Amino acid sequence: MPMRLDEILRKIRKELNISQEQFARDLNVSFTTLNRWENSRTTPSRLAKMRIIDYCNEKGISKEIIAALEQA
């Protein structure tokens, strides 16, 4: 079963050991936006999702998480 986007975002933060605030800053989105994504209230646009994937590649996030993100 594919991972949900909210789970993926939490795993990325856990792997990097960063707060929602820091993750939001790194992605150049507001804390509120990131919080809504992590609580499944909204979903990122295609462009935002591509930015998250690029960020994960830059930070060396595990390939498993990046693959799940591409599927989500």
C-alpha cells in the first residue's frame, strides 16, 4: 500500500531531524501551508511536490522516501 503524503512529509522531517518551521522555511512555504499538508487538510501543487523531491535529493533523503513521494 502506498504511503500517504502526510506520512512521507513526517518521515522526511524525522530523517533530517528538523521542525515543521524549519522544513517550511527550507521549502519556502509558510508554516501554515506545511502544517496543512502534514495534517491532510490540503495537498501540495505539482510544482510544490517537485520542489520537495528536489529538496530530498539535495539533502540525501533515502531513495525509498523519494520514490514514495513520486507515487503520492
